[in-house]
Amino acid sequence: MTLLAISGSLRAASSNSVLLRAAQALAPHGVEVRLYDGMGQLPHFSPDVEGGEAVAQLKRAVIEANGVLFCTPEYVHGLPGSFKNLLDWLVSDGELWNKPVAVLSARKSEFAEPQLREILRTLMAPICEQASIVVPFPTNKISEEEVLKNAELTHAVHTAMLAFVHYVGHGGGSQGEGFN
């Protein structure tokens, strides 16, 4: 099974990116988690253009994955612009249609997480609620190593990964589940 992990942050030391790297490290045996790192190369979305190689790589990565993990910060009460741009590129060809997704967060998000969920529902991507969690990072400046040494954080991430792998492996969303 292959999962794609997409961070909504361009910041190298983003706690959201750290969370996805920890999820990659804690993935069950036989599960490959690919970290998408091309968001900064995507052109501004326009329905009048194809988008070029960067967009083609994004779409290919989503198509090739069995499921997608999203993790995003909240900027000014919403999704970061670059992350919304990425999502806009996934609208026209339906790459996320019926693709199981999970929404992870390194911090409680009052506005960005509900916005992301609404976009994913609009794109008909079934959300695995059991894997969509807020991981209680104690600080914004935490390393992957610190996460992996913390039993509480490791347990939360590993449990979410097990739930998502089960959901994806059992056709999550194919019977209309996860579209609420």
C-alpha cells in the first residue's frame, strides 16, 4: 500500500511536516508513505492553463497513492494560500474523487481544518475520521526525533496510521462512508 503525505506548509521546520515525517516512520510494515515536496514549485492556479510538469507530478502522485494524508497549519484563520493553490489544481480531473483521505493536525485549528474538510467533501474524497486527529504537540518547534521519543505522541500517530491503513485497505469511502 502506498500513501501520499501532503503538508500544507512550505516551512522546512513546520510542525505539520514533522508530523507527516513521524507518520512515515511509524507506518505499519508494508506501507510506503511518500512525502510530497513539490508545493513550492506549483504555478498559480488558473483554469485556462494546464499547469506544466509540477502539476502533472502532483496529479500523478495522488493517482498512484491508495490514500492521502493531509496536514496543514492555519494562517490568518484559513488555509495557507500555497496549500489552497495545490488543492485547486486537483479539482478539474477528479484525482481525489473517492480517494480515502485523513486530516492530521499538529495543533488545534479553528478555521483551517473545517475549510480543508469542506474542500475534501466537495471533491468527494472520503475522510477517515478515526485517523483524522489533532496530535498534541507541546510546541511549534519540535523535531521528528523528539516526536518519536515521546510515547504519547508516538502512540497517537501510530494509532492514526493503523486506522487509516485499515480504512484504505477495506475500501474506505467506496460505500459512501466518510462523506458526512
